[in-house]
Amino acid sequence: MALADVRAGRSLRLDAGEVAGALGDSVTVLPLVVALGALTPFSVASVLLWFGVFQLVWGLAYGLPLSVEPMKALVGLAIAGTITAGELVAAGLLAGVALVVAARLRVLGRIESLVGEAAVRGVQLAVALLLARTGVELAVGDPTLAAASVGVVVLAAIAGRARLSSLLVLGGGAVLAAVAAGGVSPTLPSLAAFPTAPTPTLGAAEATAGQLAMTAGNAAVATSLLCSDLFDADVPPDRLAGSMGAMCLAAVPFGGLPMCHGSGGLAGKHAFGARTGGANVVLGALYLAAACVAGVVTAFPTAVLGVLLVLVAWHLGRAAARSDRLLLVAAVGVVGLLTNVGAAFLVGAAADRLLDRFGSA
């Protein structure tokens, strides 16, 4: 399916819902970006620059509030020190090539036809549980600030302005970050080629394989299903794979992260009010501005992001519950929480096929 077919008949809005919804994606991005900037040689400014570019590109191209997120398995391994920054660069390039080839050969479409809906819903639940766990971990770091953020969310809901809760909470967090950073000193991000040289190793290849399994389940098949659920949009998983491969190959050589279209970020945007690609335009502009004041971003209070991550997880978990095989969905979700989303996807797909053959659950 051509992008023009997906985009047809979809206008962009820039109302309060799109502004608030835009921030629903950032809560799945900022904690990882802040941690990566603190623990690796990656430049936060360069990372944010490329997030901004591709938020704009895909918002205008698809007309939908598609998420643009880090490839969490790869970035998480780099943050944990399991792979080096150079190995992360090599893995991002390898993932980009693999996704472009998979899109050309329509591999993801074949996977989608073989995998039952319950397995995909289980992947959605696994991502929701992972987001919730991360959110709680971030929130307990500053329980007072987390409680205040929860209070703002509750008051916004009582006042009938639940969609604006993300805007209010993140706005307050931005003020605290600016104070902690000692003010705002704008600087332009660098566009130097390969600021971190790629280090192709067996570890990088193994990390890429794990990420691709997760990407197939969460960022391609599950996101395609969520586009249909939330926006009545037919976005084939192979189209998403091609977009993700293009992002990796364009951004990683210039200091960006390997990026994908996660279902969690899409659910987050919808949860806070986004309904069109206008949310991407708003968030893209904000990321480009944030790239020029990266010092403020690194000072952002993560307890605030933790509260909003839990809200995003709740929204995604509700979408995951739309299945006739809730026991299987729950099992896949728990496997994903305890191991990884790629393994959960494979286990769920096999179990779903067995249930089709021998019985239902």
C-alpha cells in the first residue's frame, strides 16, 4: 500500500487535543534519552534532533499520530552497559538494513497472516506491563513529586480536562528542569558523521536479532493492529518496517538512535487526545527546540515521566484486552514482562496456532 493511500482523506489538526496528545509519545522517549545521555557518549542534542525530524516526516506522510521511539531493546542494553555505544551504532545500522529488506520482500505481512490476534494483543500487554514497571521505578525515585503529578492528573480528570493532564504535568516538569539546569542556554546540535564509530561484533549482532523479534511483534504487527483499532486506518506492517528501516539508516550515522514505531507511543498519543498527524508536527517542533536546549532535557525530573508512563500503560493495556483469548493474552504479557517482548511474540504465536488446531482458550 502506498503512503498516499494511507494519507488519503486525513487532514491535520493543531488543536488542544493534538498538543496534549503529542506529549503522550514523549513519555516513552525522554526517560531513555536522558539515561543514555548520562551513561554513554551519545549527544542528547543530536538524538532529539532526529526524533524531531522524523516526527515531522511521518506525521505529514501518514496523517496519523504514529510514534517515533527508540528501539528499546538496543538502547536498554547500551544504558545497562551490555553493549558499547559503538556496538549500538553497528546494531542500529544492521537493523535498518534488515527492516528495509524485510519490507521489500513483504516479510512482515507474511508474519501477520500466520500470527493470531491474541498473540499480538499479548505483545501489547507485555509492552504495557513493561511501561508500567518502568513508570513505577521512575516515580518512586521522588515520591513527593510523583504524588503531586498524580494529583494534577486527578484534578484535571475531575475538571473534565483529562486530555490536558500530560500537558500540565510535563509543563510543570519543564519549569523544574529549567531551574535545575540553571536556566536555558541554546546551542545548535552537531550534524557530524559518525560521532561514535560503529563496532561490528557478535554482541551487536545478537542484540540486533533480539530487537528485530521485538520490532516485528510490537512495532510492526501490533502497531498496525492499533492503527486499525484506534484510527480505522489500514497501515500494513511492511509499510511500517520500511519506515523504521529508513529512520535507522538516515539517523544513526549522524548521532541519532535506532528508531521504531512502537505501539506504546501510539497508545500514549491517543490516550492524551491525538487523532491526526498534527500531534507529530507539534512534537517534532518541540523536539527540535529541545535539541537546542539539551541541558534542560537532561535535568527533567524523571518522577514526572514515570507517572505519565503508567497512564500510557493503562491505555495500552485496555487495548490489549480486546480479545476472545484473554488467558493467552495474559500469558504472553507475563512472558514479555519476565523475559523480553520478542520471546513473548514467538511463544504467543506458537500457542495461538496450537489452540486453533486443538481447542480454544
